[in-house]
Amino acid sequence: MKNNLFHHFFDNSTQISCNFDSDWCNFTPNVYFTRYTGVSPSITSGPTEDRTGDGFYALCNGKLLLDPNEKCLFYQNVSLLVDTDLKFWYHMSGVHIGTLEVILNETNVVWSLTGKQKNEWIQAEIILPAGDYSLAFSANRSIYGRSSCDIALDDLNLKGQPYIKGIFYIDTMICQYYIYLGKLVKNQVNRHYFNQF
Ligand SMILES: [Ca+2]
């Protein structure tokens, strides 16, 4: 019986493990982002291969950005029950490199980096807040040119923790518990969950 209760009150946060090798995972790209393999179109910017050597990566093809206000962008909706670690790899090498941003709900920039970086894949790590929102990666070029501004992304990982909610009947008392990261935590009685029985 207890197992059944646990089963009914089990929720998962969004999980992302995306290497772009076969598809966009659950991301939706705009026309300026493309999955690419091998040497990027710009000789003087961008990676020569994906992060692990023989797969695909997400490429912001700077040559397509005729207007410097245009942005490469891909996004997906996420649901996180607790603050969650997001890791990703970026490649930003070139004299016309613009800005790479991680944006929540289209306006909330939670990570940003501008300008030429080392000519290699570099890992970034941020904590995303709990909640339901759109998660977007956005890239552009500098205003000074579009011949050396390819920005690439690869190996995105968002490991949402499983979150188990349960209600136990203990004699005449009703208690609600959360199991979070392996620890049992007692919480206040919540009539909403009780009414789901
Ligand atoms: Ca890849």
C-alpha cells in the first residue's frame, strides 16, 4: 500500500542530456541555429569539431546574421521542482564574437558572456531556479562584422532531481513527507494532497 502511495505522489523535474549528435533533443531552434559537424563555416572562428570529436554541435552561423540585432536562439520549456545545476560547453573564438546568453522566460538573463574566448571548448555551470519557464540559449555577433563570429554549444546537461511526495497514515494523524536527496523531511499537512486520495 505504501508503495502505491509513493507511486501516486512521484514527480520528476525536467532532465536534459543533449549532445546534438542525432537531433535537437526537445529544443526548438530558430533559423539561425543549425546542427553542424566538423569545421565550422568560418575559417577564423568556431570549432573544428564537436566537443567529443566526431558528433554534431549547435552552431550559430554568424554569416547569416545580416543585421547585428538578429539572434541565434533555441529554447525549451522546463519544469524544476528544486534549484538545479545546468552545465554546458561553449566555443566562442573569433574577432567578431558577440554575446552568448542563457535566458529564462525570454527576458531574465541568468548567464552571459561577451567577446572572444580561448579557441577551445569551455564548460560553464550555473544553478537554475525552481519553477516552470522557458529556457533559451541566445547568441549574436558583434557590430563590427560577421566573418569571424561563429558561436557553438554542445553537451548540455540539466539533471533535475526526482522528487517524491507521500502521505502516510499514522494512527489518526495525517503527515506529509518529502524525500529529497535521500533524506526524509517532514512537512506541513497539505489539504490539497490529502484531497487527491
Ligand atoms: Ca556533440
